[in-house]
Amino acid sequence: MALNGHDGTVIGRNMQRHRHQEFIRFLNAIEAKVPADKVVHVVLDNYAAHKHPKMRAWLDRQAFVSS
């Protein structure tokens, strides 16, 4: 789920699986709905899908700060 803290709108997806592929699909959906001039803050836990090399590469391509 993605929450717009300014106006309370939510972007949500319900997927059968929770792998890195689905998470990247979800992030792409957020990117498509958020204006390009807005900053998106992504908070991730230690879930394995968030650590996958393809996930890290996606974050790097999007100019997100990742650690």
C-alpha cells in the first residue's frame, strides 16, 4: 500500500504472491500515478523481496536512495 500523506489517497494492489517481481510491479504502478515533480519516499523492511538484486537494480535506476 502507498499512502499520500498530504491528501490521504491510497494506491493499493492485492497480488497472490509477494516476490520481488510483484513488488517491482507495484512500484511501477506508483511511479505511473505520481507526478514526476513529486518525491516518493519508500520505506522497506528486511523482507527478502526488498533485498533481491533485481529490486536493488530497480531502485538504483529510479534514482532512489537505497542503503
